Amino acid sequence: MSSSPGDTSNDVPSRLQASDAGRSLNYRVIVQDADEVRDLGNAPAISMGQYLTDTEQTRLLTTLSIYSERGTTRDRLRLLYMNEVALSLWVAMGKSPTVIAMRHRPPKTALLTLGVPFSE
């Protein structure tokens, strides 16, 4: 995805959705600000693994997929790319994710954080 010098943060979600037109949008893009990132409970690799163990749902590890990427500003410090299973768990954990876009798959620059890699 390329950006133009005049782009605003409002331009990003529509560009992400347009670039994935015609394909299933498997991942939700969640943005976390600096305050959220400071709280280790907002790190899926730490908190979600423990939640799955505590609720005896570890079998879901083979169906969830979460990637992360460093953001560029304080209010967009981390981007998480979650598939539907991961997002459902995140909400069940009491999180209130800020979803800014949907994508067919995470960008190549994002790293697998928890679960299984994307596959077609």
C-alpha cells in the first residue's frame, strides 16, 4: 500500500479495503495507542495464551492467527492483524479493540505473534 503526502489517517482504512476488493477479508486491523501497549494485558502473545489455558480452550491455538506490526505514531503505536477466531477471543477477554480496517491477509512486514500462519 502506498501513501500520498496529503493522506490522513482516515484515508488508510478505505485504501486497505479497496486493495483487497474481491477477496475475502479474513483479518481485522486493530490499532493500539501508547497507553494500550504499555499494559501487558494488551499483548496477545502474553494475555491470550494465558486466557486459553485458564478457560481450557488451548485447542483454539490451531485456528487463531494474530500478526503484529509497529505503528508510526503514538496513537497508532501497534497494529494487530487478527482473524475472526482471534478477534472473538479478544472480545471475550473483555478487550475493546479499535478496528480500523479489514484485509485479506496481513502485510509481509507484519510478524506472526500467536497462532498459525495465514494460508489460502
